[in-house]
Amino acid sequence: MIQLKDVSYVRLGSPDLEQAEQFATACLGLQIAERGKADLYLRSDDRSHTLCYSEGNPKDQTVGFEVDDEASLQNAAATLEALGHGVHAGTAEEADRRKVKAFIGFRDPSGNHIELVVRPERSGRRYFASRDAGITGFSHVGLNSTDPARDERFWTQICNARVSDRIGDIPLMRVNAIHHTIALVRAPQAGIQHINHQVESSDDVLRSYHFLNERRVPIVFGPGRHPTSGARFLYFKGPDGMIFEYSVGVDEIEDEATHRPRQFGFEPTSFCMWGSKPAGMTLPNK
Ligand SMILES: O=C(O)c1cccc(O)c1O
Ligand SMILES: [Fe+2]
């Protein structure tokens, strides 16, 4: 069994790094860690980076997850190969670019680009962004799935993810005590459906709602509260149509052994207990 420890980073292709930088710093509230030749590294917490915009096609989207050590990485590669997932062993140069010791790349059953990484770099400096969005860290991703039941089996049976709750057939899955690190969302093709950063307080969520509105950043859902994790949230649209979420107050699963996933109906009140409705954001279709 592959044991995912945490989500590590997202890599996004972008045709316009300048626009990406503008959004990431002035709207989202990330800190520039480094500008590479064709890469923009951004921080949200004590890691050296958690988001990297890379010059290229916006369809190129990758999520990195941390595993324990190089032996675990080798085991993971063998497991995935045996299941018929083509595995790319990252070169030293590619690992450098990701600021990790070693990594492998493969596709999940829907075709999402996934990387497993060992020893992602931390920074000795604390995260300090120019816009005070109250971000405390990168926390989870929504992944498109062409078949959520099949992909749930992949993530739970092969990668040791556990289902915390389901909305319709959409699983919210954890890899540690945090309610969810991966949410699957039904979609016609692979891709990252949203990128979540945690913020310090509900005040930060509401402050950002007004701040982003004033700057004409499209708000696509919220402010609201998820009945599943209990988090107060706001979703908005960034460059290349990518959806970002701020949330605060995500539950932790207290007892790993006895937790049973709750089933929520596939309806708006399962996504927001305050009655907010998504606008211009496709919630998964049944
Ligand atoms: O936090 C949640 O529970 C949640 C539920 C549905 C969709 C999401 O993106 C979430 O983060
Ligand atoms: Fe989310």
C-alpha cells in the first residue's frame, strides 16, 4: 500500500507568468519564493513552495504528494507499474526543479498527473506575503474524475486514502487527520478542479470576499459553510480559469479507527449550509 503523508504542491502551466504572478501575489496572497527560468515558486506556509507556475500549457496540471522515504517511493513505483500505470522516475534535474530529493510521476485512473515526492524542502524563513489574506497554508485539492467510484477505489485501496464523507458519489478523502486532502469531482476530463488554502479566521474569508469583489476577481461560490468539513469558505477564479478556495475550520477526524463516512445528498445544501449557491462554477453533475 502506498502511504501518502500530505499534499505537497501543485504545478500549473501558464502562458502568462506575469499575469499569474500578479494574481498570486496581489489577489490570492502568496509569497514569491523564487523566480526560475520558466518557473514561479510561491509559498503559503513553512514549505519552500506549495504552488509553482511554469511557463506552458494551462492544461498541464500536476499535484504532488509526499511519501515517507526513498524506499517507500520505490515500492510505490513497483505497485503502480504492476497495476499498469506508467511510472516516470524523476531525473535529478526534475527533482531540483521541484525542490524535492526524489520523485515519480504517473497518472491516476482519470488521467490526472500525480507526483509522489520524498523530502520536499522547507524554508527556514517564515511565510510573509505582501497581501494579508490570513493564509495559514496549502491544504487540499479537488481533482476531476471521469468515474468517482473507480477513482475512490484507486485512492483508498492503492494509496491508503480514507473517505471522510461523501456528497452523492463524490468522496472527500483524507490522508492524515485533516478531514480531506483530496476531493473527487465528476467531470468529463482530468484536471484540478480547485486548490484550497486555509486562512486564519472567518474574518479573513469575509475580508477577502470584499477585497476580491472590489478588484473584480470573479467570486464563484460563497461565502458559505460546508456541512461536511464544517469549514467556512469562499471560491474565486484565478488565471486560466483555475478555481481557488479559502477556508477555515476544517474538522479533524478524531478517531481514525471508528470514523464512518457520512452520506450527504447531491444537492446545494450539502455544499453550503448557509444557502449560498455556486455561480459560474460547475458543481459535479450527477
Ligand atoms: O470542506 C469541505 O467539506 C468541502 C466540501 C465540498 C467541496 C469542497 O471543496 C470542500 O472543501
Ligand atoms: Fe475544497
